[in-house]
Amino acid sequence: MGTQLLREQLNINVDAATVNSALSQLIGDGKGGIDLAGLASRMLENQDLGAMLGSWLGDGANQSISAEKIESVFGQEQIGQFADKLGVGTHDAAKGLSDVLPQLMDQASSGGSLLDQFGGAGGLLGAASSFFGQK
């Protein structure tokens, strides 16, 4: 799903294997798959993204994320490598990810599977609170 969404969003004519490889390098699990739970953890490390992540994992509307925030989550070097693999500019790659990642997280958490990895909504809020230094 992410491959097709990115190809459409970035309007690129790159084969699915290349897009999958680029995504796997950026948010991979080390086994060729995509690690959305790892992405969620990275977002929780950034103090102002916990509520946004919660909106992606919950049943309501997804909050948007800017290309600049995507670059802060992954770092410009990683976004640059991702962009190079796809043959697009760094900002275009970050913008494409900002449009696609909320949808991917939303779909992955539909029915609770991804949210369950955090112990449900309460676990997610607890994890977010620990990153914010609250109890």
C-alpha cells in the first residue's frame, strides 16, 4: 500500500521494488519489511508529535505533518538518501512522506493491531507521557 501511495504522491515512474527498498531503508525492520511501530517510537521521542501520532493511530481524523517535521524525525541525511533512491528532491520526498505516513499508520492501526503493540490507547499515552517527563 505504501509503495503505491508514494508512487502516486510523488508522481514517479519508479518500480515498486525500488520504492519498497527505499522505504525499508528509511523505516525498515532490518528484514526487508516496514516497521511502523518503530516509526511510532521515533515520533514519540520528538516531544511535539505524540498527539499527532495518537490521531494517526486512533479512529478520528489524522492530524497532518509537515515536510519539515518529517525531516526532523528522520534527519536530512536519511531523507536525502531516500530521495536519491527515488530520483526526487529531498523536500519532495519529505512532502510525499508527510502525505503518506499518516495514511499508512492509520491503516496499520485499523482494528488496533499497531495500537496493541503499545498496550492500547492508554499505553500510547503512557509512553508519550514518559517521553515528556510526566507521570
